[in-house]
Amino acid sequence: MLTRLLKSRFKRFAQDNSGSITVEFVLAMPILFWSFMAAYVFFDGYRQSAVTLKAAYTISDLVSRETSFIDDDYIDSMLNLLQLMTDASSSGDVTMRISVIRWDQDDDRYYLDWSANRGFSEELTNANLNDLKDRLPTMPDNERVILVETNNVFVPLFNIGMDDINLSNFVFTRPRFVSQVPWDNGEGGGSA
């Protein structure tokens, strides 16, 4: 008896097509709004990641084409370029480190010719260079590469449950026109 009563009431409820559009709107719209905001945040995050990677490749290519000494002013201009390309000029969350690294086959290790740091917590030195060994390319003896490392923090525009994301890039390029890109130590000369 009880099951028949429940079945008839459930059948009547299932066939009832009267309702309130306001109740349906209140139930559906938060999910729909969240979906639109989440799609925008994900798209913006992927866009920012691609822009940051393109900026790192651009800086690496610019440095690889240099035939004269690199100095602090040049590195500062590359940081400004990175900030402009990633539209992070006001946030200050962009860091960059440019290094020239050489492979020595006899010693079976990498050596640092020079490194310029803008915002990284740690300077790159010969002592900690081997921490990057697995990420560096295989090179012939005494070959050099220009390593550009960038970090940019992506802050989602809407709170959809996503934390800030650190977009880091690790780009290396061979010098194009000279065997190495020398550093100007500010004393009228440079260092290799």
C-alpha cells in the first residue's frame, strides 16, 4: 500500500511541468556564472604562460645576437622588456636571470662565464650550476649557451578556487655571431 502511494506521488511529481522560473534561475545561475568565470581565468592563465615564454625566447634571441659587451644597463633594459611584454610593469612579480654557460669536456662539467640576476633569490655560481645539469643541453667541448630564466606570478582575476601560479621558463640559445657574449665588468674591459 505504501509503495503504491509513493509510486503514484512520484509519478505525479515527474509529470508535473508547472514550476517557478525564479527558483530554477536561482539554482542554475551560480553554476553558470562560475563556469564562465572559470573558463575566462583558465584561458587568461594559458595566455599569460604563452606570453611569458615568448618574452623569454625574445630576450634569449636578443642576447644571442649581441657582438659587443653586455653590461648592467643592458640587463636592466631586458628586464624592462620582459615586464612590458608580460604586462607586469606595475606588479613587480617578474624576475629574470641571464647567464652564459660553458661546457668543459675534460672536466665533464659546466662552468659559468657570467650571470646577471634580477630578482631571483639565489645567484647562479659555479658551485650551484651542477644543480641545473639535467636541464642543460648536451654540448661539444668549450661550447657556450645563453641561459635565460624568468619567473612571473599569474594572479587569477576571479576567485574560482585557484591559487596564484608561478610561471617559470628556462630557455637556452647559442650565441649567433660570436663564440661568446662577453660581460662588461664596468672597468673599461670585460670578462669572458
